[in-house]
Amino acid sequence: MPRPLRVSKGGVVYYVLNRANARMTIFEKESDYQAFENLIVEVHERRPIRIIDYWIMPNHWHMVLWPEQDDDLSAFSGCLTMTHTKRWHANHGITGSGHLYQGHSKSFPIQTDRHYYTVCRYVVHNPVRAGLVDRAEKWPWSSVT
């Protein structure tokens, strides 16, 4: 039975994330991060959406996205996740071996300015909380750098 379509309204800012299955590391080396950043650009060209912020962590990624049209969010995040999964499996020689991500990306509408700033602070400080850097600006795999 197919999964019901997710409703994503245009004109609303969303916090979006996806985590690797079993907390496994999916971004291990610089080339993994660079390939995902390139994929963001590639998918953006096919499925345009306003990208406010993104952070790529070793086992997950975060984005703040602002779709213009209804279902732009689903089209972008679905294409990003599916394409990344296929390429990751092919690159690791394990095509068809199972899920890379825990599931579909999760998205949460941001409804107030205060919530927006809270989400952005949370996303920006993620590598600091994880002990990967001492200052958010030092994390190279984000839209800030």
C-alpha cells in the first residue's frame, strides 16, 4: 500500500531533517560532504526551492527551506533523499542492501519569527553540541561557510 502524500504548503518555512539508519555514519570523509553539497545544488536545479540554511552532520542533515508552491518541499526533499541513497549505495558497492535513512525526511512548519530563530540557532549549533567544533563558524559543511 503506497504511503499517503505529505501535505506541504507553499509560502511556509520548514525545518527539515533526515537521519541515517541505525545512527550509522554516512558522511565519513571530505568527499562525502562535498558530494552531498553538490547534490543539493543539482537537486535545487531540478526542483527549485529557497534554501535558507543547511548543515550536514556525520549521520544526518538539517535544512531550513521555504517552498514557494504547494508540494515543492516534498519534491525537493524526496529527490534529495532518494538520489543520495542511490548514489551512496552505488559508491559503497552495496546497491539494494536496504535503507540508508531511517525513513522519509521529517519536516516541521515554522509558524512564528521566534520559532524561526530558535530553529536556526538549534541547527547552527548542532556541530558544537556534538563536540565536532568549538564554534559553529568552524564547521565547514554548512551554508554558513
